[in-house]
Amino acid sequence: MEIKYSKKFLKEFDKCPNKIKEAFLKRLAIFTSIEYNPILNNHRLSGQLQIYHSINITGDYRALFKICNAANKS
């Protein structure tokens, strides 16, 4: 699994409190080992964001991500 971060994410992540950064890193570790661990509540979004999935970081924070197929890379 390869994870790429958008520039916007990196900029916003840098502004987050350390508590949120630590929570994100813990959830990322879970996600990279078991993508659909129930604690993450990994699910596809709907509407205009339907190309994205979401996982829970804290009660107020979510991480959105898009799954890219390696065969479609150019």
C-alpha cells in the first residue's frame, strides 16, 4: 500500500493540535494493517464526494482518501 498526501492535507495537518496528529498516526497504523478494522468506520462517501472513503480519527476529525488502482497510474 502506497499513501500519498495532498499539499492541502499536509498544510492542514501541520496546523492541527498534537493530540489530533497523534490520533491520526495511531489510526493510520491500524489502517495500514487492517483497512476495514471496525474502529475506523471505513466507508465510501456519497454525493459529490463519492470517489472518496472516510475513516474516523476522533469524534470530530475524519480522514478522507481515494483508492487508486495501480494499473491506472500514468
